[in-house]
Amino acid sequence: MMNVGDIMTMGAATVHPDTSVLEAAQLMLHHGISGVPVVDKEGRLVGMVTERDLLRRAETGTEHRRPRWLSFLMDPAARAEDYVRSHGRKVSDVMTQDPQSVAPDAPLTDAVDLMERRGFKRLPVVRDGKVVGIVSRANFLRVLARRLEDAAQATAEDMDIRRRILEEVDREGWVSNASLDVVVNAGKVELDGTVDDERVRDALRVLAENEPGVSEVVDRLRVQRPMTQWPI
């Protein structure tokens, strides 16, 4: 049975609670993703900000506009909360707190059940409270595509190669703020995702080439320079 760690994207673009809403929106556009985990200074997951959190905004004229009579009936605190979410300038004002997450060793069925039940497109993968990756609908599509191709059935040896590569990358700590997808088929390794430096891209390729059992490495990694330096 496959676990979340067998298909997840390693690493994740993250923001902090005091990151501006503008920076969070730009980061999602920059990476072409629908949401980012919010972490504290120690890298622990404290929230999630997604496209959905930014739909009702004063800047776009889409904030909640209720009839005046209904506003009078509403709890003033609820109206105040709406105002903060539609006008707030920091991620902490709009993020979903106490977000759902999964562990790397959780069965894929657990992630699917949660994504279906809550309508999530992506889930943070958390180990010891810290974000180590993302599992998204796209990750499941990649697995499905491989399974539908008779020649692309991943063997136990291929899964072992993938696991060893990711463990080595994790030890080196190169992709904490980037993303890495690794697919192995019959000893052929495909690297996909984004990194923030050409040297990291070269190092990932060399690491994969040196892994026992690897016959070929296909490098599809993209270099995307970080827009800004997030506070530590």
C-alpha cells in the first residue's frame, strides 16, 4: 500500500503570519499553486492561505454585502470578522487557522478521504509539526497516469530508489523552500519541480545519478528565483 510520502511533492513554498497578503498572492501566482502553508519562525504549521481565502476582498469589490436589516441582526463580532478578512493586510488576518494536514506515513486513502470530504486541492505534509511537503490532486494524477501505462508500473525497487533519493535530499536540506517531484520507472529517474538556484538543480541531478540502481536521470527542474527573502 502506498503512503503519502511515496507521492508527495517534497518541500513547499511557505509564508509567515506577518507576510503581507500581497506577497502571499504573488507567491501563489509565481509558483502556479492554489495555496501555501503558513509557518512560524520554527517552521511549524500554524495556518493555510488559499485562493478561497482571498475571494472576498474589498479591492475587487467582492466583500460580503448583506442587506442592512440582516446586518443589524448579525453578531457585531461576526461583522467585524468579515471586515478583517476582506480588508486585512497580513496573512494572519485571512488564513485558515489549525489547518488539516497529513503525515508522510499516512495511507493515500486517508489523504483522499480528507480532500474529498473538505474539498481541499492540496494538503500540507507534516512531520514533527513541521511542513516537509505537499500532497495535491496533481500528485494523484501523476500516479494514476503511471498506473494506466502498462510499461510504467512502479516496482518495489523503483519505490526504494525514490525513497533513498528523497531521504538524501532531506538530509542535505536543499529544497526547504522549493519543490521536488521524483518519479522512478525501471531505474529511470525523472526530476520535476522548482528550485531557486541553478547549483541546487545540478546537485539534485548528480545526487540522483549516483544512486545505486539508477540507469538514467531526466532533469525537468525549473529555476525560479525567489521574489523576496522571507523573515526567519
